[in-house]
Amino acid sequence: MVEFTVAICTYNGENLLPAVLDSLRSQIGHEEINWEIIVLDNNSCDNTANVVTDYQDTWKEAYPIRYYRETQQGLAFARRCAIKYALKRFFRNNGLSRYSVRMLNYKAWQIPLVIPAYMINDLRKLVFHWLKYRRVLKNDKVAAGEMELLLAIFISHFYKNI
């Protein structure tokens, strides 16, 4: 189970990435922590992917290096993508859905009272997002992805593990 994620968002980082990965490799005092490194390539046109692949092939450390590519340019898209991958793995590895995580804050007797409020709020977000982006949902991958996320969040009230 991953407890900590280091996310590196990079664009054309072929020259800088080796120093960053070597620095992470040389860290000490992390033996009790289970962690991972995510390298998120923000549509680089250099050899960033090859650099990461070379490091993955020779990486002998207990913590993995994972590589993802985000084709939408911009640091905000890259950060959002890195967070998405880290959270997806966290939820999957721990068998938790967003619903389960939300309910951790409440006592057992409070949960039946809180679920309708969360559902109404999630439905409100879903409807407002649809109204705002309904004309571009077919072509805008970010808007469509957010719509899918909001729909999954709304449905998660009905399923313990999505």
C-alpha cells in the first residue's frame, strides 16, 4: 500500500529529470515509508519518455517509478492528472471508494442523515457542470472527464466499492 507519492510534472525534462530521480534515489530515512514516484510527461517532444524508461529498467529500489503522459498542455492539466493517478491507486489498493472515505468523518448514527445532503450536493455539481459544458462535452476531454468523475461520485453512494 502506497503511503506517499512524489509527483514530478515535466515538459521536455530530458536533461533535468536524471538529476531529480538520482536525488530521490539517494534519499535516506524512508525505509519505513512505502512510497512511489510518478513522472507525468506533459506532452514532451524530447526523449523524456526514454529517460524514464531507462530509469525504470535499472531501478532496484523498493519504491517504483511510474510514467504517465498527459497530452493536454499546461501544468494545471499535468498536476490534475498526477493527482488522479495517485488517488486512483490509493483507493484501489485500499478497497475504498470516495463514498467510504467521506463516511470516515462521521459516526454510525450520523451517516443516514449525511448521505442525502451529499447526494443533493453531488447532483447539484453534476447538473451545473452539464449546463455549463453541455455544448463541448463531445470534444473537450477535460470537461468530459470531469463529467464522468462527477457521475461516478454521485453513483458511488449506491455502491460500496467502485
